[in-house]
Amino acid sequence: MTKKVLFVCVHNSGRSQMAEAFFNSLAEGKAIAASAGTRPAAHIDSNVADAMREAGINIRQQRPKPLTFEMMESAGRVITMGCGAEEVCPASFTPTEDWALEDPEGKPVEKVREIRDEIKARVEKLIAESEKVKEANGA
């Protein structure tokens, strides 16, 4: 069965969308990612979409989604992105970690690029760690 990672932030219009897109691109089908928000926005942040397009990934058609219990339950790992600070993320029995990342909302595209690059680096590290665990377990 394919492992699933769920990226969660408040509005699901920036950080978690970038993480989902990078993960699905970089994992090459070995695992999948989804994203959701605790209070989803109406649309993807346009500076985020522009920054991702510069990185070769089009997320303009993505839509913010509300976080559901079913999403949490189906994920093998949950990564929150700053929403823990606002105490709006639900408790979970799924392994969860928080990536304390700055919210790109309302930031100039130069700052969004910095956040995007940090997310990509963290996703690459996450995938590499997962591969090492698989190798160590003989998978």
C-alpha cells in the first residue's frame, strides 16, 4: 500500500498546497500527499501559484479543502504548518510534526519564493528519510 502524507495549514492556500505539490512531484508515485486546511480559503494565493509555476509546478487549478477526520485517519503521517500555534489543528493518533513555516499570505513574491524553497527542501528531506527507513527494513 502506498504511504500517504497529509500537509495541514490554516487556509490551505499556500504552504500546505506547495508541500503537497512538491511531495507528489518528487516522490515519483512511491508515496502520495494531500493537503487541507482547518479554515480553508476561497482560492490558492496568487503569489504562491506564481512562485510554484517558476519552480515548474502548476497549482493554479488546486482548491483549498477542509480538513476532515477521514483525511487524518487515512494518513500515515501528518505535517502541520504553523496551525498548531493557533490551536486549531485537531488531535490525532497519526504521527504528527509541525513545520513552523511563515505564512506566505500577503507577502511579496520574493518572500514567497523563500518559503517555497524551504518547503521543497523539507519535502526532499522527508522523502529521503522515508527511503532510508524502507531500505533499513528491507523493503
